[in-house]
Amino acid sequence: MHGWSTIGVLLACTFLGCGGQDVTEGPPSAAAPEVPVIGAGTVASADGVEIAYTVHRVDRPALVLVHGWMCDQSYWDEQIAGLVERFGVVTVDVAGHGTSAANRESWTISSLGGDVVAVINKLHLDDVIVVGHSMGGLVALDVARQMPGAVIGVIGVDTLHDVDAEQDVAETEKFLKALREDFKPTCDGFVRSMFVEGTDPDLVDRIAIDMCSGPGEVGAALIQAYVEYDHSQALADAEVPIRVINSDLWPTDVAGNQELADFEATIFEGRGHFLMQEAAEELTGSIIDHALEILAAEPARDGSS
């Protein structure tokens, strides 16, 4: 595309800046921030839609993982174990996906970005690197735009290939019409086209069935939102390092994207769109490498470099 059960509370006051208070000295000037719980939670987005998330580890930097169109946070399952060894990790179901609510009146990329912002604010995360797959890459850019300073980088997974690519208006309208009128078979063909020859057919079936079982009206509305969103402006407005890990199923215009942002790409050859499942171990390693690079380039919080 152009395109847990709760197991305890972390003793994270140092990370969260919620130092102890001697009660004999009077009340604190402000309420201490809530300590995130390892496990599942929900938070209301700006428009009141309940957004589901999972805290896998609290630490700095925090990787916030955002799934793609018609997917959910479980699509990152094979990356979690490797990532929590080094980083804080939170996964999110944006509105209309997974266990998040779908009672949204206006479906836009920015509203999905707002869902992620609500989670970041709820958990008091800082030094955030947003990792987004497919449409989640655009959402990640929007989160960076909405949270300057808190977000220090974006890592895209098979996304942001060519932000200046022109849309074929007639073909886009034809596709949108098919999605609105007959979502499941249209979605099924679309999803299956994102895999390369030789991919495990059970994996293809599992992902196609899962994605195309979601609410068709949400799926169609978000494709419309994806088309209408200004990709190149979003890339320029993010103002943080952007690293993508893409398959070679579609070409990535590295030079063109570099004219707009601090952009670099790692290309996985012979893989399809769902690198989280098709190249799980390699993808995890690449995310770690890029996150460490972004962190190393971030000035220290005391202002030193």
C-alpha cells in the first residue's frame, strides 16, 4: 500500500519523574503521573472513541507500534520478545481495529494519529519512536507532527515508498466503489496481491481472512482517507529522523523522499508486504538497529550532545 493479562506494576518513578514526597512537608504541587501497568488498557481518544493498547515494558526510549489497515496490534507479536530486551514497548489498536471502538464520525489519518497520541499521553511516554506498518507509517508521521519533542523518530515497515507518487484517480475511484459495494472479495484480492510467489499459503489465507473480516465501512473510509492525506507534506512536517524497512515488492524512492526529510531505507529482497510475519527475526533486528541509531543521534536531555 501507498500504502495480556495484568502481571504487575513497574517501579518506574525514576523513569516517570515521580519522585517521593514526605507527607509531613505538605501535599505535592501536582498529582504524580499514573504508573503504567504491564498489560492491556484503554483510553479515550480526542473524540471519545475508546482506544485499546498493551504495555509490554516501560522504559526509555519507548517504541510505540502501530499496525496497518484492517490489522491490529497482534500483528507485532513476533517482534515483542526481541524489542522488550532493549526498549519500552507499547502496541496500539487504532479506532475501528482490534478491540478498539469504531464509533467515529470522521475517519482521517490524523484521527488515527490522535488515537496514538492519547495512548502516549495516558502513559506519560517520552523519547518515543513510533513504528508503523503500511498505513501505520502515515499515522506515525502524524503522531510526530502532533507531538514535537516527545517523538524523536519514526520507523516505517513497508510504507512511505514514494510520497510524491501521483494517484490514478479513475482506478482509485473504481477500487473505492468496489470496497463500498462488495468489501470482502475486494479486500481479499487486494490483500493477496501484497504477497510474493512462494509465500506460505496458510499465512496468506490467515491474514487475508482476518483483515477482510473487519468492518467494511471503516476499511473503505480509511482507504479514502489514505488517498486524500498529503503524504509528502506529512513527511516534511514530521521533522524527525525517518527510517523505513521495506520489501522490494514496490520501489522506494529514497532520493525523492530525502528531499523532504531525514530519510533512509533498508530494503528486504524477495519479501512481501507483511514483513512482521514473512521476515520476523530480520525485521526485529532491523527495527532495533534503526531505533538505536535514532537514539544515538538524539541530543541528551541536559542539552549536551
